[in-house]
Amino acid sequence: MRYRKINISNEKGRSAKVFLQAFPKQQKIFHVDQDGQEIITKKYIKNTVQNSLGQLVKKHTDLDGVAAALIKEDPELDLELTGKYLTRTSRVYVNADKKVVYHIHKKERVFSTDGELKEEREPKYLEANTSTKTPLVWSGKWYKKEDYFNKFVFVRKYQITHTDSLTYDFLFEMTKTLHSEESFMMIGAGAKGTKPLVFQDGGNPFRGFLEGRIQGDKYLLILHISNIELKPIK
């Protein structure tokens, strides 16, 4: 279970820093071998750049030449490296010649719903805004639960919990309001609560929706996040 802080306000504009808990999905199904031992996934070296298909085609002129070389020997294998297990790795960028490059220029591509390229632009670097001095606020936009599940795809959910008795009262009243409305409330950054949530510097933007459930003096306050909106196909 992972914890982080979130600065959140209620419908009256009062705010508090509380806990945000993530619940990683537990794998319930796993494979075992004939001895009953769990099978684990490991990374290994399949081939090197010199043994890749592109390099073999360059060396042997065409695919027919590569096929003839495969019959005679094993040019696709590096007997010293192929099959070795990998532990810690780092991502690098390469050019068309498979050479490592050290200076790159990134571009962000925006596509239409038809899959056509609309725009190329400089990628935006977003700073985290969920635990700053400025709290997240209610947008005032209510979504009925049945409408929400037909409009957005939620990719993750967090439970918001109190840190002491004062924040318990704060969150309980908030949850009570959400529970009585039987709806989700969209929350976000900015004065109107319509700007996306960014959980870490350089992270992706998400839309946030609060759901509340109460049972006696117990409460469950859930933050659903989404970065995919369902739209009808023309």
C-alpha cells in the first residue's frame, strides 16, 4: 500500500492535506512448473544490434542472402551474449543506423478521432499540483454514476483518508454530501477546479472525480482518475 499527501478542499472552500492511498492490483492467478514452483518473468538478451535483421540484410544484400547465411551458420546469434539475463537497464535513444544519440528533440503529436495527425508541438512539462499550497477544488460539475461510466474510462482509483480527528470530520462531511447526491463530483486545479490533476513533476494530466459512500460513522471517499473520454463514432 502506497501513501502520498493531497491538498483538497470541500464545497465550502475549506481545505486540508490528507492521505491518498493507492491499492495495487494483486495478481490472483500465476503459473507454476511441473514441480509446483511459481514461474517468474525475466528479461534476457535476444540479440545485439549487429545480429539484428536490418544489419544482416545490409551485410548479405537481401533476404535471400540472409536465408542462405542462416542455413550455413547462425549469424542471428551472438554466442557470448544471446540468452544472458538482464537486471537493471537504462533506456537510450538510437537513430536509423542504430547508433546511440545523446541530443534529441522531442515532439508531441496530436491526432484526431479519425486517426489523422492534427498538430505537432513542443511537449508540455507539467508540474505536480495535487499537494501544493493551493488545494484542489470542486468544479461544481456533478455526474450521475451511470453517466460517468458511459462517458469516461477510469484508469486508477485512490482512497482518501484522514490524518487526525479534525480531518476525519472534514472528510466525513464531504463524503456525506457526495453520498446524498449519488453522483460524482469533478475536482481539479485552478480557481474553478477544471484544470487536470498532475501527481508528479513531468507526469501525465488526469481528470479527477470524487465518489463518497457512508455507513454509520464510517466513510469511503474515492478519487477516480481518467485520461480517456468515450466519444461516439461518426
